[in-house]
Amino acid sequence: MSKTIRIRKGLSINLQGKAEQIIGTTPASALYAIKPTDFHNLTPKLKVEVDEEVKAGTPLFFDKYRPDIVFTSPVSGKVKAINRGERRRLLEIVVAAGDGEMLYENFVKADPLTLTPQVIKENLLKSGIWPFIRQRPYAVIANPEHEPKAIFISAFDSAPLAPDYDYILKNEKEAFQTGLNALSKLTKKVNLNINETANFADVFTKAKHVEINNFRGPHPSGSIGVQIHHISPISKGEIVWYVSPAEVATIGRLFLTGKYDASRIVALTGSEVKEPRYFKTFVGANITGFISNKLKESKESPRIISGNVLTGNKIDSNGFLGFYDSQITAIPEGKHFEFMGWLTPGFKKFSASRSFFSWLRPSKEYRIDTNLNGGERAFVVNGQYEQVVPMDIYPVHLIKAILAEDVEKMEQLGIYEVAEEDLALCEFVCTSKIEVQEIVRKGINIMMKEMG
């Protein structure tokens, strides 16, 4: 039986630059990269060399401690570069796409409902699609040896300027359902969560082999951690998996065609974009073609983010799309000094409190830059975090337990239920400028080390 859940706490940030539902044209990216830095708790081991020919689905590297988890090329072509950082840390495997027809490795092509869970897992592992399946606790790549109590799919994203999955998948009904069929063989329950206030297409509302749940409320109502908390909270020893809708369609295309089709529709968003819209590309695409001549002129270069403004990663203008991202955001860098700061009237400013007047115009869209308006300071307990975290946890106490590295307290305060994205709003509203997401990941790493 489906549930309807009203989220009352949270904060929706209305930014300028939402993508119009138009597929724009842009030159095909010549370069694509898979970045080991996109994955937590991973020790990569290379399987290719520079100038080696690859097909879409050819393994590029694998996890040293779980060698069955491989990461494959999204396109066919030649390995252009293997970029390393300090202490020879592997940063990127760059593939130059070929000029001709796309070449694919061959995998199992079959109706997943007729296959055993083991065969489905093997197909996902060999094709390199398995890393799309992540788990809670810890928000890391799922362990194929485990059986989750449920799989969660959020059909909407409530983050600022997030892409509309209903639009992205409107022509992917068969692939999406096939992906759901495959996932339904790996667990007892698949939860598909939709926004009650949106008019979803039948790609979601008529999906089979799932339990549909309705959510309503501000961000982070679309966060997978919040949804899991309200439907099936995680206790110690329990595991759930989660997948994004676009990645479900990728799984479906694998079983429909027997190929790793890494195509993806990406939203180019943000106040610094001339015409925000969607573009077709592949996983790990170089973003140069997306932003070239598409950004507004300004005195300083804007900040380019792979993902959304709360949880995304800053990248260069010649950087690459993140493995899990379907959004590129461009906002002002904000390196300027503001005279009198918060003492000015601030009619054009957005405020999470009532310091300015944004609360009088909730539908107004704002142009917000990256200026922190101050540096990190003493941790003040003022109830800000609790106002934006719609979970039955004490976020401030949890953050302090992590800083103290108190494993027992972290367990009691809900470390198994959270990941960075669930507490990203805490960082946004924080008066003390605390790097909340970085602390949460530190806590998760401590728990993984302690618990094994």
C-alpha cells in the first residue's frame, strides 16, 4: 500500500536559471572521463594504458578490494590520458571518442523477469553499470554480496534548479520499466517516490513491480535519505539500495540491447547561463561544449558546478561531468567585498531567516553568488539545523559526536541514516559557516573503518 508523506521542515531555494524544457544543440564532446574521485571508499586499479583502444563497456579500472566491481568506458575510442594527483592518486581516465560509429562490448540481452538475481548481478557488474547502485548506510557503491531490505528510487529532485526527470525520461518508458523489472528481482520491495504536487507522466505513475509513495513539501523532500527515513528507517545491520531514475533507464537499456548505453540528458542551469536548457550527451562528458558561448558576460568567470549548488563539485571550464550528475550549474563566483554586509536593506537578497525580505516573496527567483560573507567561527547552537532537517535526529549533536569521534554516540544519533546531501541545507543556513557535509563524510569514514 502506497504512502503519502508531508514534509514540513526544509527550505526551497528559488534560483534564477531553471532549464527550459528544450533539447539544445551543442557539438558532441570529444573527450569523456571516469573519475575515481566520484566514488567513496574506492581503491582503483587500472586495466588500460594510454593509447589503448576501447569500446563502450570496456573496463577501465576496478576496485582493488572488490575486483568484481568494474568501471567501464562510456564511449568507444582511445584512452587519451591517465591523470594522477599527489602521491600518484588516480584522478581521471580520459577517453577520446572515435569519429566513426559507436562500438559496444556485448552483454546479456534478455527479459530480466526471466533471469535469476545472480545472472542480473553478473550482467550489471561486467557492464560497469553496477556502480550506479548505491547503498545506505554510508552512501557508497552497493555490495553485490548483500541483499537489501528494499530499493529506493526518487522520481523527483527538490534541490535548486534540479533537472525534471519526468521530462528527461518521457521517451524512455520501456527502458525505465525494464530497469525496474531487473531491480525487482534483487530485493523484496522497490519503492518509487514521486512528488504529490507534480503532474507526473505514466512512465512513473503506471510503473509496475514497485510501490509508489507520494511526498509533498520543500527541499529536501526529494533527498533519498529523507525518503528512506520516512518509509523504512535504517537500523544497525540493515541495508537499502538506491538508484536515480536516469540510471534505472540505463539498466533497462542494458537488458533491452545487451549494450552499455551511457547516454544521458543533462540540464544546463544557473543565473549565469544565457538560455538554460537540456542537452544530450554521455556519462563523464567534457563540459567545454556545453558552456562555450552559452554563459553571460561578466567581469569575473562564474563558478561551474557539476551537480546542484548545495551538493555539487566545482569543476574547471574544461572539466568533466560527474558520474552521478545530470546537471551543470553556473552561478556568480562572489569574490567581492560587500560594504556594510547584512546591515543593508537587502531587497534583492535571499534569506533563510527573516533577516531580509525574501520571506514576503516566496516565488521570487534570486541570483545568489558563492560569497560566504565571513569565515568559520564558533559553533553556535541556535536551532537553525533542526528547522531544515525533516528527520527524527539531532543534527547538531550528531555533528559534535563526529568531531569528537565518539562512535557510540554517532550510532545513537543516527549516523546510519544520513549522508552529505541530507544535511546540505544545514551548511547553507549555518551562521557559523561550518563545513557540515565534509564533517558528515568524515563520520561515515570513521564508522566504515570501525564497523568493517
